[in-house]
Amino acid sequence: MAQSLRRVTILDLAAAKRNRRPLTMVTAYDWPTGLLVDASGVDCVLVGDSVAMVVAGRSSTIPATLEQMIYHGEIVARAAARAMVVVDLPFPFQHLGVRTAIESCARLLKETGCQAVKLEGTAGQADVIAGIVAAGIPVMGHVGLRPQAVHQLGGYRMQRDIDAIMADARAAADAGAFAVVLECIPQDVARSITESVAIPTIGIGAGPACDGQVLVLHDLVGLSMDRVPKFVRAYADAKASIADGLSRWRHDVEQRTFPGKTETLG
């Protein structure tokens, strides 16, 4: 009988920071991408509220609903056998009080089968993080550029309020978050946070000094349909490959060379 894979846990992430082993996290939104990302050996699979932009074509993450996060989270959680699955808490549930936040995160945990939730927030949400953690739900924080607050922050841009960023990250750690995402902040600030908090930092547009890195899958494999952030490095050109395959298939159908004998049943 094949031995089941051991799931990555928050203890593994803590050990990685102690041992200075870089952590990896990639987004996934459905069954095929969940399988592919998990098979790549990454530590965490993030079902991000970026699904609203990447999959649904919205201009921000704000339209993502709790029901959508549960739907996509459940699919990915079934696909990923080894990586820790983290699901975003969508806007605005972390701002509606501790009880509502706990209830919403409990739904994510129970109805998706994920292992943790991620929420954006400032030091003002420390009581919310603490309450969710006290309820037995692992929390990953997210500071710096917070896409759910994009209108308040003036767009998708580098965040330079060093004191506020440092305070937000430390508050998340002190409240019990097991890790924190640092998005679009100066690399020296990310380095200072990484050195000053006991929990792992996972960067996206925050430089190489973080304990780990995260990217949106579609950006990573060249399948983005709009502007790609400067901090992305594409490791494949999936869009060109798919476009080429579709074009060749259409050509073969029009030339009546598909289906051929090997594709014809009976």
C-alpha cells in the first residue's frame, strides 16, 4: 500500500525559519492548478482572493465573496495532498468584529478542508487575529500593500510608511499569527521585519531577505492576461503555448486533418 504524504504544518514553517531554509508559496484556484502546484513540492498553496482578478477578470480583489473562497478553497484542498493549503479571508470580514471574523474563518476551515487562513490587516486587527487563533484556527498575516485596501492606499504601489509596516507586522506576530506576508515594501524594511519577528516572513515584491517567497501562479508561468508586476519573474510562457495549440487545432479542423484515424472511435 502506498504511504500517504505528510502534510506541511505550521511547525514545519517555523523550523524552516530557524534553519534558514527558504519557504515557497504559490496560488492555485482549481483542481488542475492545485494538483500541479502541490506536485511541484512547494510548502504552501494559497487560494487567494486574487481569484477575483486572475480568474474572474475583476479590477481588484474586493469583489471576492466568502462563498467563492469556500468554493475554490474546497477544490484546491482536495487536490493538494502535501502542501499546507491557506485560504484568504475576503473583504470585509476581518473588520466586522472578532465574532464575525471567527465565524467566517471557521466556515473556511470546515467547508474547504484547508489548514490555515490568511487575512490582511493593520495593528488595528490584532484583536481579531488573536481571537481567531484562540479559536484554534491558524492565521497568516498580510501587511504592506493590502489589495483589499487598494483604494485607501492610492493604488497598487510600493508602501513606504516604515513605522506603520513594522507595527503591523509585529502586531500580527504578537497576536499569534504563524507567518506574515510582506507585499510591496522596501527590501531593507522587509529585512528588518524578518530579523525582528520570530515567525516566518513571506515576501512578494519585498526583496530577497524574507524567509520565503510567494507568487500568483498565472504570473509565474506566463499566463497573465494583464499587466505583470515588476517583481515577477516568469518561468514559462504558458499563454503562448496555449495560443499556439489552439491555433494549430483550429487549422487541423478546418483542413479536415482532425480527427484522424487515431482519434476516431469505432
